[in-house]
Amino acid sequence: MEAARYDLPEPDAFTRPYWDAAAEGRLLLRRCGACGRAHHYPREFCPRCWSEDVTWERASGHATLYTWSVVHRNDLPPFGARVPYTAAVVDLAEGPRMMTELVDCEASALTIGMPLVVAFRHEEGRESVPVFTVPAPGPRATA
């Protein structure tokens, strides 16, 4: 019998578009038609004005680092096998703040406000989960 997993979502009919998009490498947000604000995590109403006029929108995938913590101990499966890992809060370019994990980033190189991009943790037979990483270096300017 497989051990319980504490890192995987339990999608329902409402959140299915979010998880389907994640499987395709796209991050979705909800945007309110009444006040215009985007929000994350997905809800069926706007957490600012309570309007139910909200729709799915593709996020740019860009964010800045708000805060982070390196986790050295976690006994819940499968986190124990991942320690140390970096839990973080990022500010998405569209405005919402999102809890996530940073991957492929050295903790010693992290700074508040640094740019990040979305990536996805894919496991066969599981939901894809958005995580964030540093952007790949772009082309170098030449003189």
C-alpha cells in the first residue's frame, strides 16, 4: 500500500481547469470581472469584492521572490526525501502572492525581489504542480 502523499492536490470539478493547464505547462489565475483584480489560489468568488464574476486567465509565469525558508526537516511523505528544500512566497507579475517551492536555486543566491519563472513538477500519474526557479540566462549583449 502506498503511503499518503501530502504534496498532491485533490482536484474537483471547479479546480480541474487549473490542474489540466498545469499538466500542459501553463499557470492559471482567476480574475474578477467586477473589480479587475487577479487572485490565487483559485476560488469561485473574488476575495476582495466577493463578486462571483470571475474567470480563468493564463498567467505570464513571471514572479519576484517575496520570502523563503529552507526546510531541513519534514516527516510527511514525500517531503522527507526532498530535504533540504526551499519553501517560498512569490509575488506574481499579475499581482497575487503565491506559496510555492523553489527548485534548481541555491539558497545562498536567493535575494528578496529577485526574478523567478514558473516551472512544473511532473510525476507520472500525478497532478503537475507549479514551482518556481531562476530564469535561464538570456542572450548576452555584445559591444
